[in-house]
Amino acid sequence: MRMPPTGAFAVAASPEPPGARRRARGLRGALGRDTLPPLLLWVVTALLVLAHQGTVLTLAFPVLSVATGLWLYFVNPARYVGFMWWMWFLSPEVRRLADYGKGAFTPTSLIQIAPLAVTMISALSLVRYYPILAQRRGLPVLLALLGLLYAFVVGVVSSGPLAATYDLANWAYPLLIGFHIMANARQYPEYRRTIVNSFIYGMLVMGAYGLVQFFVMPQWDAMWMIGSDMNSQGDPVPLGVRVFSTMNSSGPFAFAMMGAMVFVMAAQHRVRWVAAAFGFFAFALSLVRSTWGGWAIAMLIQLVKSSNRVRIRIVVSALVLAAVCVPLLAIGPVADRMQARLSTLVNLSDDQSYEARNQFYADFAKTAFTDVTGEGLGATGASTKLSSNNGELGKYGSFDSGVMNIPFVLGWPGTLLYLSGVLWLLARAVRVSFRLKHDRYVSACMSLAVAIFAMLVFTNSLVGTGGLLLFSSVFSILGAGHWHKLTQRGAARTTEVSD
């Protein structure tokens, strides 16, 4: 008698739904078709960088990226999601190399829109699978999108169509990618494998380059820091920078590393511990305290939720990482930077950032929570550059609180719709995660989603890299739950036929 599968891979080993084998053969047949286009993109990019053809790269990279994204979207939707993550990981560095090849910093670059454009391809899933929005699993997405639509209309009037449209994309694309994952729930094992692979190898690449950036400071990174006036990232000299690796700043980079270090618990790669060592070191040198706290919350949730065997594995892994990385972080100038940053966690009275945030909450809370209609999309963040006459950040270009950013931008109607959808999704994901407690990837996604949502106190973690990570995790859990139901039905049908 064949025993049912147990342990971490019980879900993955469940009987396949009807047609799954046929689809699996189709995916294997598409291996060459979904590997060659992204490979050609990065080869062409590397050749143009080596040839110092910055101008050509600036024009070619977005076009080739979107073409590759479209190809993967239709040929292999799961690989498209992995490609999308690599675009966010590496495109900022491509932009800096292009500027370096041209010999001058450019304030705006077409390469900047490449990851956003590739991610927005997922909006096609909203058109192709729109009936899901009328189903129980799709109603929260519909509520959230209606909230954003309201804020978009207000933003067009108050900030202009360009700023409102750009901000709409930033708020919407995490939801769209999540919906794309949920709509393709039948391919959940492929999505799980692709996302974990992207983060483990991404952590290896970005973590290693982050150490090069800290100890060497490449000229193209220094030129970009000086040109963009990134004073918050430290000094463009060796041992003086807050590591942002291949990404735009230390904040998004720290979010990516936080996600990768949680996904280590769901990975089986032999290289995962090497990647984790590089990632942990670079993550620490980013000096982003909010993501340090978020990672601690995520790991604590995993400890509480996991079995005793997994708890032992998490504790042992943490001890190994600490044994490898802590001595290196306690030597020389690295120790000075870390000690100065860690001291602010204890001596909050001496922390200027903490004092500024407290003052911001005290002064702005009444404005944020009593603005019934809201200022609309385009009122805060980088989108304010598109509504200002000089192309610089507007009055609310720097906004350090997600708790106040949401009502200030969306207003009461938009906030009610948007947060109702988001909280509904999060509650369902938590419930499903307890039902699928043996799936380590589901556990990692749940801990990440809750931790990132808790970080709203410090930043609007529902947009940008944080939002992408949160909604990818939430919808991966919901996709896993739907796939599990399909496998159970397939197993029941198989049993009926055999009987």
C-alpha cells in the first residue's frame, strides 16, 4: 500500500489535477523558448556596456526588456514572474553603467521605466481572467482596484494626468502581479520554484556586489550618487556608503534581501548558505533599521508557526550565519558604522531620524486623517517630480509613514475600499497558511506578508519593492490553497475511476 506524502513537500507531491501532466510536458518543451530571450537580453546588455555604448543601451534596454517580458508572459507565465524580479534587481545598475558609458550622469533615463513596464505586462491577466474578479477569491482585488481608481480620478484633477498615471502604476503593479499569480494557480509548483530560485540567486549576486560596493565603490556608482544627490546613502567612497548594491537605494535593496533571507528556509539549493552569508552581510551594511525589524518579525512568526524540527533548523541557521558574519561586522571601520547605527536602536533620544518621524506624526496626523476626499495619486513620492515645474520633488516628495500616506492620498472612500481589499486578502492568506502548514514556501510567504504589513508605520510598504514582495507572497499563498483544492479533486476522481 502506498503511503501518502508527508513533510515539507506534501503539497508538491499530491496527485496532479487532470491535464497537469500534459501542461508539464508543454512547459518542458518550452524550456528553450523561455530561456533564450532573457539570455540574449543580458548578453546584449553586457556587450553594450563593455563597448561603452551608453546611448544605445539606454534606448535598446527598455525595448528589449519589454519584448522579452511579453514573450515570457505568453510562453511561460511563471518564468515571466522570475524575469520581472530580475529586472527590479538589476535595471538600476544597468542605468548607472549606461550613464558611465556615456560619460555623464543623466537625471532621467528610459532604463528607469524598464522594470515598471515589464511588471505592468501582468495587467493583461486582469483582462484575460477578469471573470475571477466576480468570484469570491477575486472580490478583494476588485475592492482594492476601485479604491485606486477613485484616487486616480482625484489625482488627475489635483496633480495632473502624468503624475497621477505614474503613481497609479506604482500602487497597482504589486496587485497586478499578485492577481497574475493567483490566476495561474494551476502552475503553483512552477511559480514557487521560480520565485525561490530568483531570490536565492539574486541574493548571491546582489549580496556579493554589495560588498564590492562597500569596500571598493565602483566609479559608476559614485557618479550616480553624486549626480542624484543621494546624501541619505552616505558618502560615495569606500567604507562610507550605505549599501544599495545593484538597486536604486538601500531601502528597496534591504526589502529584497529581507525577502531572500526568509525564502532561504524554503530553498533546497546547495548554494543557499553561501548566498545567505553574502546577503546577510550586505543587508546589515544597508543600515535600514525598519527592514532589520521586519526580518526579525518574519523569523519570529516562522518560529512560532513551525514544527519543532523546523524551529531547530531556523535556530541553527541563525547561529551559523551569526558565527560567520558577526565577527566580520565587528572589525575595523565596519564595526564603527554598525555600532553607530545599532546604538540608535537603544538611545532613541539621540536618533534624529526617530525624532523627525515623531515630529512628522505629531504635526501631520490631523491633516492626513481629516482630508476626506484625499489629495489623490501623484501627491506624494517620486511622482511629484512630474507635477512640479522644475522637475524636483514636490512638497510631499519624501513621506516616511505608510499609515498616513494611505488616507492622505486615497481619502476616506479610497482608503475604505483599498484597505478592505488588502485586509481581506491578508486574512484569507493567514487562514490558508495554517491549512498548508507543511509547505515551507507558504510559511515563508505568510511571515513575510505580515512583517511587511507591520512596517507601514515606517514607510508605505504596500507599494514599490515592499508591496511587490507582500502581494506576491499573499497571492502565492492563495494560489497554493486553490492548487491544493484542485489536486484533492483530481485525486478523488482518480480514486473513483480506479474503483
